[in-house]
Amino acid sequence: MHQPVPLSVGAEFVDVGILTKGKPTLGMTLVTLLLQEGVRIRVHLVDTSDRPVIKRDDVLFALKLAQDRGVICEYEYSKERQRAFSAGRLRLLESLKGPHTCFLDDDIVLPSTTFARLAATVFGGGEYGYVAPLCVNAGASRGFLSDRPHYSPGGIFYQDDLVRSILLEYYSTTVDVLDARNSSEKVWELAFLAELFPALGRQTRVMDESLSYHLDYHRGMRWELTEERLMMRSRAKVTELVGKHRAALLADSNVG
């Protein structure tokens, strides 16, 4: 019987959530993730595509690779359509409960050392905000986040009770720019995460020596990602939820 390949002797994991709508790049994303060296990972895949990706050979073969690599890789199918992005992220978060959490898009690929480099900077160091790779061909590089370092898919963020409670409410109650539902109050997750951790006073870092690659080479910039109003709504949501959940945790600690 073939034995799983030991990836790391360390005790800590990176919990990786992938939300997919069935892009043809998903198989490449999974394979480069599963071939990460020097770090232990657990993977949860939420599928919002019209036809379940689990029926595709590239995905089935990737799941077989996960078995050979000794990597826990779970799959679930979501029929949500109006808030497919936000509800999908919520399902990922509900499943990913470890302190070192990563959201990875289905069109991002990683060199085999990326996660190990990121993890080496945060494992065992206590509370932090996020550490992210430098994303090559990042879509946000042409929007209003272009002049500042920011969280990118493939980054690892620290999830304690405060961050978890904020994100659970955020994904439960908001409509993202990537959701189909119409709303005059849409927000943008990337802008929200870019603002959240500095608002909590937590250290953030983009590591230029660690890379990720965005494989969406043929699409132009989404016009709505250049709207200042979108940034303002996302920033206002950060202020609202940080204030609310900090106060709730403080009240609970005083009662205890």
C-alpha cells in the first residue's frame, strides 16, 4: 500500500478554503496547493458551479493526489445562487476553525515553497493580522488598492474569537460585489480584509520573496472595483463590526 508523503514534522496546520464556481483553472490550483512542501495543510472546497466540479476528471484526480499526499481535502456543493460568493465564504469559515486560515481562489497557483515561507513567519508567534504572498497579475493592482500593500488570496490570516465573530457576521449579512444579488450597499471582500486587520491593530505583511500567480490573464479590470464608494462602504463595515464585536467580547469577559 502506498504511504502518504510526510509534509512536515510541525504540529500546526494552515486551514485552506477554496471557493469555486467551476473555473477551468481549478485543477491547477488544487495540484499546486497539494504539492506545497514543508507545511501541513487541511483543505475545504465549496463548489457553487452549475454542474458539480466533483464530476470533472481534473478535480477527481486532485482528490486522489490529496490521498497520496496525506492531506485532508473535503468537498461540498452549494446551490446558493444570489449570494453564492458570500454564502460560499461563510460555509468555508464555518468549516475552517484553526487559527491559521487561508482563502484561496480557484485561479491562483503557488510555487511549492510559498506556504512554508509564509508559515515560518507566523507559526508559534501568537497573534498577528495576515501574511500574504506577492500576487503576480493581481486584479486589484489596477484598482484603488493599487498603491498599497493588501491581503490577497493565498494569504494566511490569524483567526481568533474576535476575527471569527466579525467574519461570520460579515459573510452572513453583506452582499459582495461578486454576488449576483442586486444591492445599493455592496461591499468588496478584498477591501474589507485589507482594512480589517490594521483596524484591529494587528501586524500585516506582504512578502515580496513569496509569490502567487493569478491565472486570469484575459479579463480586464472590473469597473466597480474602481469605485471609491465601494471602498467607503467596505471601510464603514469594518468600523461597524470591529466596534460591535470588540464591545461584545469585552462585555462577556467582564461577566466572566
